[in-house]
Amino acid sequence: MALGDRGPVGWICFGPYRGEMPGLERAGEIYALYISPDLIGQGIGRLLLGETHAQMKGQGFETSALWVLSDNQRARRFYERAGYQADGVPQDDVYDGITLTELRYQRVL
């Protein structure tokens, strides 16, 4: 969790990868990353992601994976700058009759 003058301003949640990635048995997954919208672009996400990568590595994970909405170009650029690459695996989720497509990204820790 990232704290600012007004309390929590960001958080990240991770754990073991919840699916299967053949050949990558020691994969972790970033389940969620949230930064207060008015503070995006100030380095909070980068700091949280860096600390998470260190913790994942310390727990024995060799790879980190995450899912990003395919239309969320800002998030995709953020993760790409952090060394993640889309691996070509899509996933569709349906919410209230609307299909949202996510792309899996991964990077070596």
C-alpha cells in the first residue's frame, strides 16, 4: 500500500498465478493495481510494482503475469515500460452482458 498525506493513495495485490502457463511453474500474478486517479503519473505505481517484483522474487517466483483490458492503452504502456510483454493469450469476461477482452502480459523477475 502507498500512503500519502491523505492516507492510502495506491495498493497492489499479488499471489500465485491462478491459471496454467506451461513451462512456467513458478509464476506469480498481479491481481490488481490501483492508484488514486488524481495521482497517476507521479511514480506511485512504479514504486508499488518494483516492491512487488522484489517480494515475488523473494517468494521464489520466476515470472510475473497480469491481465490488462485490451482497450486500456495507458495501462498497457505502463506495464510495457516495466518490462512486461503481451504473450498473445486473450481472455474474455462478461459483465452485465458486456464482453471485455483482457490480454495476458508477463515478464521474467
